[in-house]
Amino acid sequence: MLSERVFIVRFVNMNGEPIRCAHLPASGVRLHVAQAGQGSPVLMLHGFPDHWELWRPLMVELSCDHKVLAPDLRGINLSDKPTAVSDYDIARLVDDVRALIEHLGGRCALVGHDWGGLLAWTVAAQLPDAVSRLVVFNAPHPCRFAEELQASPRQREASAYAQRLCQAGAADRLAQDRFERLWAVRSDGRTGAEWTARRPACAQAWSQPGALQAALNWYRALNLEAALAPAGVRSVPDLGQASGVIDVPTLVVWGERDGSFPVACLEGLERWVPDLSVHREPEGGHWLLEEQHALATSLLRDFLALQA
């Protein structure tokens, strides 16, 4: 149940029911969330530089059969924005997700994209009893990501942007010219009225006081330098005591034109994910879930329908 003040936004699902928004307590912060529908619970985690509205089209369709919750993760849009880099350690982020899963009854299907996908992998590895199914759009398994950062010049080049985001003044540079650089990343080269119409909602989220700095703190807390050091690390993000094995049915959907995560990230996933389905889309990019919405919806709906 949503335990804070609830209000209704203008979006509705296929049955004409509203998407409701509220603030929920998490790990020392309050997270702004959107919820719709009834049925088996699904939690959807956005990445950078997104907020909950990334999932709105999928929520509208999935909420006919599922209770769908999409938060603004800590620091983002209307959620609380603690200022210390340590407030964005992966352990804090996992605890936030744990709290949201408890609000959904203690167990749910987990869906993530980009940073939200890295977080979803981590949650599924550390809290296997809390996750019924896992779906990841264009985000590598943490152990495979660490391997690629160590061994692949292509992956290191593709990840160089993350190091730039950690530099002093990065938030100010991204905010220049009405977030022109950030919108260029978010639009991924797409043009036309359909994509331009999404820009005001993104700009409003980025304009929230402290939001850009908080989003960059996710990268600062990730500590990529440790992964790039000669000794390397076992996983990125850190999985703590978890082995990295994912003990739930998992679907990975991958747009192969992703500039941040080359397709090599998919190689050898079976070492950690014994019950694995992979859908590769040669013409899809990092935001495949938007570029090919009908495909993403069909894949997700069919996979979630297999839940016991």
C-alpha cells in the first residue's frame, strides 16, 4: 500500500485506471514513486539520465495484469537528494530497493535499464528470495562488466564517459544551454516530434535542485578506478558477499547499437545465470525499450506471464 499522501496524475492504463504517485520511505530517504494496476507485482528501475517516466508507456500496458511500481531512485527528480557521495554507495541503493519490494509484499519481478539494470542485477544476486523474475535492458552483469573493463579496450573506451561525469564541474556543464549535452545523450540521435515532446519532462526532472549533482554521485560512488586498476575487482558494482549467481529466471534484452555497453557483455552470462533467456536486437540502441516499444512490451509481458 502507498502509505503517504497520494495524488492522481493524468496518465491512465488500458483499463482507464490512474497511475498514482506518492512518496515512500526507503533507506533513510523518501522516494517518489508511481504505481498502477493490480496483480502480481513488478518493480521497474530507471537508469541515467532518466526518471520514473521512462517506464510510463510500459506501465500503462502492463498494469492491466500487474501491480507496477516505478520510483524516482534516490537523488533523482522528486525523490530525496542526500549530498554525500557515500549516500549513493551500492549498499544504500540496494536497501532502497529492498524497502520498495517490502511495500509490494516482499517479493516481485524486477525490471531495470542502464544503471537501474546494474542495480537490478545486484539486488537479484544479494536478495534472491525477494525477486521472482529478473528482466534487464542493456546493462551488463556486474561480474561480466568487471571482466570487460579489465580485458577490453573497447569497453574501457565506451565507459570513459562515466569518468568524465565524475570530474569537477560536470553538473554545471551538463546544465548549460538548457541541458543540450544531456538531451543529446538522452535522445540518442532520435529526432522528430515524438521524441522532442519528451524533452520538457526530462528537463523538469534535471532542473530539480540538486538532482544533477546527485545523479553524478551514483558514478562517483561506483569507483570505476578500482575496476581499472591492475588487480581489478570481482564485480562492478560491488556484490559484497554474493557470488553473482542469479537464481531466478532472467531475461536480458539487448539493443546491439549500444554505445555504452558493447555486445561482448553478453558473452559467458550462463556462468552466473543458469536460467537465462537473451533477446538481441541488431537495430536496437541503448534505449531499445522506447525505440521498439511494441517489441519490448511483448517480450516483457510474455516473460512475466510465465510466473508461477
